[in-house]
Amino acid sequence: MTSINPPRWLQWAREIQALAQTGCHYATGQYDRERYQRLMEIAAEIIADHSRVPYAKLLDGFRAQIGYATPRIDVRGAVFRDDRLLLVKERLDGGWTMPGGWADVGDTPAESVEREVLEEAGLRVKANKVIGVYDANRAGPLELFHAFKIVFLCDLISGEPRPSVETSEVAFFGHSEIPMQFSGERTSLRHIQHAFAAVAEPERPTQFD
């Protein structure tokens, strides 16, 4: 299985930020908190030096994270109609992706992906099977935080495809018709391939990193 790794400087910065966030959560003394806050500043400095994201914005984002640092969860819905896969075009960057987004607190993963498909594509679906669980490597500012991606195979229940405030186009594509301009790492070629394989081979096991 091909894996996509973020650059080493981003891996280091992520780890430093996670250690600093967790350290601030458990620290009992002022000096310890100050040391962890300094580590958080260093992580922001590393990323600002290697990207176009302003240092102040990075530091504010890091300070907003509280508690023990864990990966975020991104959910994606693989929806098929007549052996064609549903993709949406993101207004943000003009790239294509399976509908989805961050899982909301209080929702189950299945509820999150069903809601995202409805909001982004106008279709009611039912999550039926987990195609894969992946170590997500996102593009842009969202790359700052480590994330896991869960791709669900969903049954189409009702509705007509329609764009939304987040998506400009909604369409179904055959395997040979997939547009190769993806929206960052929201969806990658391997996610697409695994989705088609899950339909072709119903007994295919869940993929995971």
C-alpha cells in the first residue's frame, strides 16, 4: 500500500505541538506551563518558516486546542449510482472529492458522513460499510493537525444531486472518468480505487494504514 507522508519539518512541528498541548493540560506549575507554551511557539515558528501561514494565526490555532492531543476524524462518503461514484467540486480550491468533512462532536461517525453527503450533495444516504481507515495528510492550513480519515460505502436512498455553499458541482463518474484534479488530500486516488474495489468485491476487507 502506498502511503503519503508529510514533510519531516511538519511531522516534527506536529509532534512538538501535541506534546506542548498535552503538557499544558497536565502541568501543575507555572514554570512547567511556560516551558510547554514555549514549545508551542517553537512549533508555530517552524511551520511559519516553511509555509505561508502567519505565525500569529498558527499560534492562536494551537492555543485554542485544549486537553490531551489526539488526531481529528475526517469522514468521507462513497456513494454509487449505476456503478458510478459521486464526487463534489469544492468551491475552496476547485478540486474534486468524495463528500465529507470533520466529524462533529455528538454524532456517530456514520451520522456525520450521512449528514455531510446531504449537505454537500443533496442526497440522503445510509452508511453501510467502512471501506477504509487512513492516516490523512491534508493540504493547506488543515495539515497542521494530525487526522484520521474514515471512508464509508453508503447506500443511496433518495434525492437529486445539487451543489451547496461548499460545493459548486455534483456529479457521478465511472472508473475511467474520474477527474484527477483532487481537492487537496480530502480524497486521493487510492481512496477512489478502494471505493470501486469495495463495490466490485463485496467481501473485500476494510483497508487501513
